[in-house]
Amino acid sequence: MDLSTTIAGVRFSSCFMNASGALCVTREELLALGRSRTGAIVTKSMTVEPRDGNPAPRYYGFPGGSINSMGLPNLGYRAYAALIPELKTLGKPVIASVAGLCEDDFPTIAATINAAKPDLIEVNLSCPNIPGKPQIGYDAEASERLLKRVRKVITVPMGVKLPPYFDPAHHEMMGEVIGRCGVDFLNLINSVGNGLVVDPEREVVVIKPKGGFGGLGGTIIKPVALANVRAFWKIFEGRIPIIGTGGVVNGVDAFEHVLCGASAVQIGTVLVEEGLDVFGRLEMELSAQLSKKGYTRLEDCRGKLKEL
């Protein structure tokens, strides 16, 4: 079964890849990803200075999903810029995820990372776990201003990772912004904040940062992720490739993302819970689902979701 895909002119041998944040912070984790069956190596979203992130416990898996408030632990952009050439020797596309603690951080990071020549750059407008910092992706004016600034310094394909939107008016508003900013691909969605998971036995929250509030991932967020993939696929009529992220724990989940319009899918919760072998399982399950439905490649069913 052909599970290859192309995003912004870059070919991926598999449509499955890690979501930024899942097993991709350190050099060792990134090299291990490169040796796995992942279709790409996606870096942790990087900031100017190295960060330890929020205090532990900051991730908790529960039946149906996960909650986390990691706080952007990362090596700092200079370290990732130095690592990118080594990662590229592993023969897989490298997607560098660029973040920042303020608007001015983004162009600084993007220029240096662009010079290291990753295959694609993902601008993360949706980090939900920095205390006191709102998500830029919920501010259309700030998002447009930032994207136009980074577009000037990015020469490789540039994508945007967005938070979940819950209203068609917000899909339309961000669609207009994206259409004006030279965006080459979308990554939908980041975790759904701000959730709260309670341990009723101990009568306590399950993660330490932010009083227990954090971003939700895993099965529980799949309907929200699918809605965002479908909304933006329809807004752009399939012209901008989409990476579907959220709720993919088996091959059928990935198939649903493709039906809604995704060209590839990223995994977070299930990768953390199962480890790198999960890529092989997902490939087998998606291949079986495509075979069952009579499809031979992803293009045959991408965006073909029927309405009643």
C-alpha cells in the first residue's frame, strides 16, 4: 500500500509523523525518531533560550486521552539549528517547529533556522501552556502581523500550527489571514486547552502547573481536530495541504483525517504512551483500512468525506 504523501513539494515516504512535543526535545530523541518508521522528523517547538519547562508532573495519560502542561521544554533555537544538518543525513524530511515567548522572538528564530535548511518550517501560533501568555492564534491581527514578518525570512515551505477553533466565524477569519500571508501548509490542531483532569480518589488534580489546567490530547479531541481539518480544507478547496493532528490512535482515525482533507497525520499522545514502534502499527492499520475500502493510495480518498 502506498502511504507516501507530498506537502508543499516535499515528499514523505509515510504520512505518519510525530507531533511537535512528543519524543523530540533532545538530540537523542530526534535521532531515534529518524531511525524509526516515522515519515518525518519534527522538532520540538523552539524558543530563543533553552527551557526546562514547567514543573513535574506535567503530563498525565488517562483512558481516552492525555493532559499536559509542558511549558515548552526545549534546547533553544541555536542548538536545533546546529542539529538540523545531522538530522537531514537520516534521509527523512525535517520539519522545524518555531515558537517564541513574544512576537519579536519568531523572526529571530526563523531566520537562523531557515539558514540551517530544514525541509519545512512550522510556525507554532498555538502553544497553550505558558503561564500568563495567551495563544497568538486566537488573535487574528497579531497572527497576521507575525506571519508576514517571518515569511520575509523563511525561504523553505512555511506552515502554521493553529489552535483549535470552535466557531465557523473563527475558521473564516483565520482563513482570510492565512490566505494573505503566503502559507504553504497547515497543521491542525494543537492540544485543546484548557482542560482539567481530577483524581477523585485522592481529590487532587493530576498535573502540577497552572493549578492542574492543561492541553488535552488523544481520542477525546478527535472530533475537534476533524472539524478543523474539514473546515480549512473547505475554505481553501484543497489548495493548501493540511497535516491532521489530534486523536489519531489507530489506522481508522488516520483514515478519518484523510477523508476530511489531511495529507498527513501527526501523533502525540499515542507516541508518548506506546513509543516509536507505534508507527509500524499505524501503517499496517491504515493500509488494511484502505484495502478494505478499495483504495490504493491516500489521494484516492483525501477530502472525499460525504455529507448527508
